[in-house]
Amino acid sequence: MGVRIKGLGFYVPGKRLTNFDLEKMVDTSDEWIRTRTGIQERRIASNDEATSDLAYQAAVQALQRAQVKPEELDMIIVTTATPDYLFPATACIVQSKLNAQNAACFDVEAACPGFIYGLEIARGFLELPRYRKVLVIGAETLSRLVDWEDRNTCVLFGDGAGAAVLEKDNTDHGIISSYLKGNGALGQLLILPAGGSRRPATQDTVQQREHYIKMQGREVFKYAVTGMQEAALKTLERAHIKPEDITWLVPHQANIRIIEATRERLGIPEHKVYVNIAKYGNTSAASIPIALTEMVEEGKIKEGDLVLLVSFGAGFIYGGMLIKW
Ligand code: UT7
């Protein structure tokens, strides 16, 4: 018995923040951002939108396309680094908005690879007889945690959500293999220092700007390339598939140069790699489900395609997943 994605959806807020807008906010340029990251614009949630609102919109679309009613859901997993609250879980808020009264619900904090982690957790549950339909959502409002005075980070991130409905499947389609890994020793290189139990909010943490993302970009870059390569190769090895046999590589969209370096190391031609970073920037856990939804909408992914997902993020954690569509 396998596990298959039955429907996908995504939502991004209407407000676009372009590189030219950022030129007016910090000492940067469209040219620097485009050439160093590949990003041209990103979406920003409106003041009355939180992560659960984005997640809900993506979920409604995924459920419609899967032809699944909210009350049929056995579980809702939201993967996010930017929950509405520390608790209750954002998945509970989404459950209430959907009126999915039969669903268990919890959040997974697995940074950028969160969606891959969420799919793997859903797969584990769906292998049990009791669970039949699980909704996995990657959703972020990173604009709320970005220091808009720090040009090293504020140009990189965007808001958005992507969702997938997963079901049991008795064909040979669906999730084939996966590889999840962590390296917690390097966690300080990409961190939001305050607001948790280690550094609760005080006047001091606010003054020191410790409630914003801190990143040592150059270091993260190096580990991202080696981590994505390891995750891709191990995932393929576990399925006895060679890189040249995959139809699509769908990488986390953090930086076009990370994607390009990973692609080169794997020996995968450019036309097999999906890239949408120019439009959305780095949307963390939402980046892969947004990409997958666009690919399906554009008719790029076809039945039987071998699709390799790969991601890297804060933790550090990284992972890959191979899906036969
Ligand atoms: O989601 C997963 C986790 N995140 C990532 O994977 C991100 C990984 N890192 C990166 O993508 C890149 O390291 C960055 C895009 C963050 C930075 O690119 P870089 O090529 O590594 O630049 P750098 O940090 O080495 O900085 C080069 C120069 C510096 O100036 P000096 O010291 O050489 O004078 C920076 O101050 O570029 C400067 N710089 C900027 N200039 C204009 C940094 N940010 C900007 C900016 N505009 N926004």
C-alpha cells in the first residue's frame, strides 16, 4: 500500500514587494539582489493576515482539487517556522476555519524542509489502517520575523502557503523514497534568538533586535549546497534510481546560485529543474508545495513522472523525497 498526493493548492498574498521597493528601504540594489539571489519580488501578507489565513486558502484549493470534504480529513499537519502563536498550533486554527471536525491536528517546525518532513510524517500515519486522508500544509509569514533594517536578510524572504491532500493508494504511484537528516551543531548560523524559553521577550531583547532572523549567509550557503546534494543522492540511492532518470528536480527556493550549484553537482540538465524564486523569494516551508502546485497547474508534471524534492534550512536540517506522480 502506497501514499499519493491527490490534490495540491497554494496561496500567496496580493501585495508584491519588488527589489526596487527595497532600494528605498535599505542600502541595496535590484542588480545585487537579482544576480546574488535570483529574486525579483516577494509577496507580503497584509496586516490582518497571519500564517493560518494563508494556510487555509491553500488548503481549500487542495481539498477542492482532491475532491475531499474537510470532514473526511483524519489529520491536519501544518509545517511552519512562523506559527500564529507559540500555542495553540496553527493546524488547530486551520482545522477550525475548515470545520474539519474529525481531524487530529498539530504543527511541525522543520524550517524550510518542513513540507518534506510533513509528507514523511503523513506517510507514516497513512500506513496505519486508521488514517485515510491527511492534509499537509507548508505556510509562512516570514515578513513578520524579518529585520527590515538588515539588508543581509530582508531581501530574501517572502510569505505564502502550499497544501497537499494525501491518501492511501494501491498502485505503484506515490512516495517512493525519502531521506531526512539534521545537524543541530550548526544551529546558531541561522536563528531567531529571542521569544522562546531561552530568551523570553524583554525590553532588552526588543532593543537588541533579537526577535528577528539572524543569518550568517555565506556559511549557510556552503552547507545548503552540500546538504541538498547529500539529500538528493541518498534519496535516489534508496530507490535505486540514478539522477539522470528523474523527470523533475524541485528544490527549495532559497537562492538561484544554491539551486544551480546543486543541479550541477547532480549532473541534472537545467530544463529538468523548476525555479520560481524570482516571483516569491524564499518562502521556507511553503516553497516546495507552491512550486509543485504551479507545475501541476502549468501541465509540467505528468502521470508517471519521477519528481525529486530536496530542501535545506535552519537547524540545520535537510531532506529529500522521490515521488512517482
Ligand atoms: O532557506 C535556507 C536558508 N537560507 C539560505 O539558504 C541562504 C543562504 N545564503 C545566501 O543565499 C547568500 O549567502 C546571501 C544571498 C544571503 C548573500 O550572498 P553572498 O554572495 O554570500 O554575499 P555575502 O554575504 O558574502 O556578501 C557580499 C557583499 C558584502 O559586502 P562586503 O563585505 O563584501 O563589502 C555584503 O555586505 O554583499 C553585501 N550585501 C549586500 N549588498 C547589497 C549583503 N546583502 C546585500 C544586499 N544588497 N541586500
